[in-house]
Amino acid sequence: MIHDRDRPSMSAFELPGRRESWLTAAATLGGYGLILAAMFLALFVLPYVAFAA
């Protein structure tokens, strides 16, 4: 099996070597952060506001 550096590897221990890899990782983490923030708002903040009003 030949490893070339152009293809993204699935190894968790290799740091991405190209800028596009970092952008993809940042966008993925940002997307998960937005989803988690929306879930937090829907599950905790909105019921609190609804019962406090």
C-alpha cells in the first residue's frame, strides 16, 4: 500500500499538511459547535425562558 501525501489520510495521529485540511477541520468543528449551541438553546434556554415568563 503506497502512501502519498496528497490524499487526506484517516489517521488521527497525523497532522494535516495542507491549508485546505486545516480549513476543512475548522469548518467541521465550527459546524459541530453551531449544532451543539443550537441544541443547548433549544433544550435549556428556551424552556427556562418559557417557564420564567
